[in-house]
Amino acid sequence: MNNLTRFCIRKTARIFLLENKRFAGHSKWQNIKHIKGEKDAEKSALYALFAKRMKVAIAEGKSSKPETNLKLAQIIEEAKKKCMPVATINGVLEKVDNAKAKTIELVDFRGPGTSIFVLKLLTENLKGIRMNLNTVFKKNACVPSDGKSLNAFYHQGFILTDLKGDLDTATNDAINVGAEDVEEVTENNTPVYRFSCNPSHVAKVTQQLTALNYKIITADEDFIPRSPVNLSDDDFKKVEVLCSKLSAFEEIVTIHHNIIVPDAENE
């Protein structure tokens, strides 16, 4: 997970820790309310992520109709499996239909220490968002790269599926559906297959894997760092502040980076 989600999870965990201390000694009902609040916040964040992915799929496919936009259809199906209400999904589609056309843009920059970032934007005003981002960059020790840092990452599409058969069978299936590679990885403490492919072929490969009875968990694209880096504690704190600032931009869909994020339990 090489995007803002890692930072959000890390930051949220710290907030929860403080909240737990605050509620120590209070009633069971207050603890229940607190736990429910955490789950509601997680659900809200998940739905917001699906909404952004839908908007990106619509901008890329130039259609808000899942019948003609394969990637959008796949994301909607994934959202439904996570219990995102149909009314909420339809609301996202209707809002996009009534809004101005938006485009997908990539912005890369060098951050604190040796960190490198790639932002994926969905915007109708690239010039305006770049100006606002440059203000954040100047205040947080960042330097725009104007595309020069993109080669620090592998741009790759991926599809995660439940395990089906053995890895040899999955490898043959990967070849048949046009994937570049497949490996067994662990996601949320569960072994899964990760099929890699050209980012523009994700929807097509997903459809063909589904036809082969693979259960799709998620499908998307990623920027994988060629040389991940460790940061000093001071630089890592600066990165957390930076990501907090960036999270306020609705136009930012994903944030990819080359940082090795320390496990919270090892801090």
C-alpha cells in the first residue's frame, strides 16, 4: 500500500490510542459509542475512496455508464461487496454527470529527506490546483519535479484475487489473460494472488480472471518505488505534516511515495 492510506492508518491509530486513554474508566456505553465511532469513520473513509475511484474511472473511460465502462463496473461491484449503499453509488454517478468534465493528471515532487511523491489528481482546473500545491510545497521542504521523478517508480496495474488452485495454474492463467506476472502475497493477514499487468489493461484482465472463476478482491494501479528509502525521525515527522496538508485537497485521488513506513508497533 504505497499511498496516503498508509499515513491515514498510522495517524488514525495514534488518535485512537489517545481516545482510549481519555475514555479509560468511563462507562461501557461510552466505550461502545467510541468503538462504533471508529467503525463509522472507517466506513466513511472507505466509501469516500470508492467514490474517488469511480470518478477516476469515469474520467478515464469518458462514461458514467457501467454498461459501457468496464473499469467503472468493476469498482461498483467491489463497492457493493463492501456494503456501500446503492443510493450512495448512484449519487456519485449523478453528481459526476452534473459536474464539469475533469481530467486525470500526475504531479511528482521531491519531499523531505530523500522522499519522492507522485500525486494523482482529478481536476477541472489544473493550473489552479498546481498553484495551491506549490504553496504547500514551499512551506514543507518540497521541490516540484515536473515529470522527472516518475522514473523512480514502476507504474503497474494489479488485481488481487482469492487463492484458486496452485501457483503454477495461476501462472498459466496469467499468461492466458494477458497479465505480466502473478505472485502469492499477504493482504490483511490473508494469502491472495496478485496479478500484475499494464495499467491500461486492468479492467480487461479483471474481466477475464472473473470468467476463469477467480474471486476479485480489488483491482487498481500503483506506483511501486524502484528504490524504497528510510527517513530520519525528523524527516518522517515532516512527511506526516505534509500528508496531513495534502489530505485537505479533494482533487488528490492517491498519493504514492518511495518511503519505507515503520510499523507502528516498532516505534
